[in-house]
Amino acid sequence: MKKVVVIGGGAAGMMAAATAAQKGCRVVLLEKNDKLGRKLFITGKGRCNLTNACDMDGLFGNVVTNPKFLYSAFYGFDNRMAMEWFEKAGCPVKTERGGRVFPVSDHSSDVIKALAGQLKQWKVETRLGVRAESLVTVPGEEATEAGSGGMDCAGAAVGVKAAAGPQAHKCRMPEKAKAVAGVKLADGTVESADAVIVAAGGLSYPLTGSTGDGYRMAAENGHTVKATYPSLVPFIIKEGWCGQLQGLALKNVAISLCEDGRKPFYEGFGEMLFTHFGVSGPLILSASSYYAGRKKKGAVRLHLDLKPALTAEQLDKRLLRDFEENGKKQFKNSLGGLFPAKLIPVMVMLSGIDGEKKTLEVTREERQHFARMIKNVEMTVAGTRDYAEAVITKGGVHVKEINPSTMESKKVGGLYFAGEVLDVDAMTGGFNLQIAWSTGYLAGSSAAPRKA
Ligand SMILES: Cc1cc2nc3c(=O)[nH]c(=O)nc-3n(C[C@H](O)[C@H](O)[C@H](O)COP(=O)(O)OP(=O)(O)OC[C@H]3O[C@@H](n4cnc5c(N)ncnc54)[C@H](O)[C@@H]3O)c2cc1C
């Protein structure tokens, strides 16, 4: 029986372990925490948005980095299959606004229970509180790559010469310098393995166990690790007035991000929140996916349109009407119909108009300038918050060095990667977990021997 060791008992690792075991491998799952799925437990605010019920275009369209790499993974185990998998594993699911899929119970613990149930059913040896230290490799012979030549050669064992015959050349991969032979644990012992799946996650929310061990192991074995950044993360804003708005949530606003006055590299619409350090909320987290890794950090400006449904002219007419109706009121007291109370002092300050003066005395130029400003409140992005507040890590193991049809390393025979450790990331909405399920499933199936 082929022995597969999986490093990491998170979403991708549990899926990979259950799949490899179901397909006939002896599987050992190593998790350094004393519990499985610590991060999964906190996903979706404890409800776990486990996937998205969109169509295939939606699935690919919501992957920000390297969507094409995920072609085989998504087609081999898509969102429908993931939903069915969880239903069958005893976790019924439901679909909410925006196609977001949750367990019917609204408890992420039920997603973890379903995965743990499958690990038990397929007799995976789960070892908790065990930290994988490094990979053990041996010089590679003529390593073959599972699945490299298509369906008919899936699962060829690593280190075994490709069978002679017409298919042989199809299955043969360039020789790999080494092949994996096991995993060295933190206590110094070695868990031997015919294949190893690294599913150790990224760097975000390190308290859940994701501390970058997978990147280190990949790099130690000749893989390129693309620079990592916190992503799906709040922005730190330079302008001090943001802090005055702490706690203020805005709905139906539009934002764009620009570098040095150039064309926007991100435009979005939705909800955002002011915090003591800057801005957060769903719209900002999405924007951060496109900010991470930009070279000229600090020169990025965030433009906020507080009234995206109105053109500047329509807004000016509205202001004119409001100002006429409230002519005797002070300017600062005439804006209640336009903005939440907390925002008014900041808007008055930014407008440069004397808040004490009567609304009737506001000049046409001042009013038009104010209308333009409402549609373009500018902020300077000074950076993002740290990994401790980032939903995901951008960057990771370079996908050019991984076979997309199997998730196997092109450098080390028998070594597979799955989940956030790879240089793939997606928007919120269940897409990051779908990446974990799909790549975990593909790595688990590819590591398993093919059926005769
Ligand atoms: C607050 C929060 C909410 C989120 N909500 C959602 C959501 O609703 N929907 C969604 O799609 N995505 C969500 N995500 C993202 C999603 O959780 C991740 O994309 C996903 O968990 C990645 O899975 P993974 O298995 O690759 O990594 P992880 O889930 O991080 O699992 C990696 C595991 O490996 C273990 N490990 C690490 N190193 C070692 C080692 N050396 N030895 C042994 N074990 C090791 C870790 O302890 C950990 O358990 C959320 C993330 C956060 C932080």
C-alpha cells in the first residue's frame, strides 16, 4: 500500500488526506495544533462560507492570482462536487446572497466534523500536536509524474521507471533531481513516505497554525516562493481624519485605487467601514487583493464616491435644492439629509467652507466644489494591516514549478502542494476554500496509485 503523509490538518490537508485514503493509500495526517481545522473554525465569522454556487466562469473570475493554473483542479472537483461531498459527509449546505454557501446549521464546526468523519471512515492516521520540521528526500532516479500524460497514466508511482510501450514517452517527465522519502518531525523522528502533500497554509492569522512552514519546506527543496503579502486585509490611511470616523459604516459607496494619478487599477462598489487606523469592510478587503505587491506603495490613492448613483451635476442640483430649503441654517447644520451625522464635521473640514456661515451665503463655486468632493473624497493608502488581520496570504509556491494536472512538484518526485501555500488567491465569497478543496482533492487523488 502506498504511504502518503499530509502536512497540515486544515481545509486542503484534510481534503487531500481523505481523498488519498479513499483511493487506496495508507495516509498519515500531521497537524501541529491539538485540533484539526483551527482556521476553518473561524471562517465566515464562525459560519464557514465553504464555497460559492456560481457557474464555472464565476469560479475562475473570482480567482485573482493564477486562475489558469487551477483549470484541472476546478474541473476535477468543482463547487457543485464540493457541495455534494459535504452533503454526503453529513453536512447539509444552503446558498445565500451572492451565491455564498454555508452549512445549514450555520456552524463551521459541522464542516470540520464532516471532514474529520471522512478521515475516520477512510482510516487516516491523524496525528495532532505533531509539527513537521522538514522534508526527507533521496536522489531521484527516473521519477515519473502522476497524471502527467493525461487520464490514462494518472497515478504512476514516483521513483518507478515509466513502463515501456507506446505510452511510456507520454508519461515520462524530465528527470527530477530528487524524490521525497519522508518527513522529519520536530522531535527528530522521521515519518517515511512514498508521497508527501504539503498543505501547511500561508502566513495569515498565524495563531491558527499558519506560520509559513510550507514556504520554508518548498524553498529548502529548490522551489521558488513568490513574495508574500497580507491580502483581503484592511488599509492603513495616512490622513488623520479617518480616525475621527472610527466605527462609521457606509453602504452603497464606490471606490477606486490609483497609483500616481494613473488609471484606476481597482474599482468597486459596496460597503466599507472606518477604523482607528484607516478603512476596512468588504469593499476594502476586495480592493486589497489588487493592492498587495504593488511596487510604489504609499503613492496609492483611494478615491471614495459617497454618492455613486448621482452624477456631479445631479448632485449639484440636489445641493442647490437642499441649500435653498435650509437657507437660514448654518452650512454645517444643513447636511443631515446627505450624510450620517458622524461624517458631517469631516466633510465640512475637507470642503474648506466655513461651517458657521449661513447656507445661503455658500457661493456657487463653493457648492460645485463641494459636489465634486462628495464624489471624490481622497485618501492616501499608507499600507495594509499585518498578516494577523489578513484573511489570506498572497504569493507562495511558484505555480510554474507545479504540474497543474496533478499538483506534483516539477522538482521533487512524489511531493505535492495544496491550498494557500500555493501562489493562488481569490476574492471573498467562498472562493479561497474552494481552492483548498479542489487542490486538496487533486493532490490527494494524484498521490494515490491508479486503479488497474
Ligand atoms: C478570519 C478568516 C475567515 C475566513 N473566511 C473564509 C470563508 O468564509 N470562505 C473562504 O473561502 N475562505 C475563508 N478564509 C480563507 C480560508 O480559511 C483559507 O483560504 C483556507 O483555510 C486555506 O486552507 P489551507 O488548508 O491551505 O490552510 P490552513 O487552513 O491555514 O491550514 C494549514 C494547516 O497546516 C498546519 N500546519 C502548518 N505548518 C505545519 C507543520 N509544520 N506541521 C504540521 N502542521 C502544520 C496548520 O496548523 C494548519 O492547521 C478565511 C480566513 C480567515 C483568516
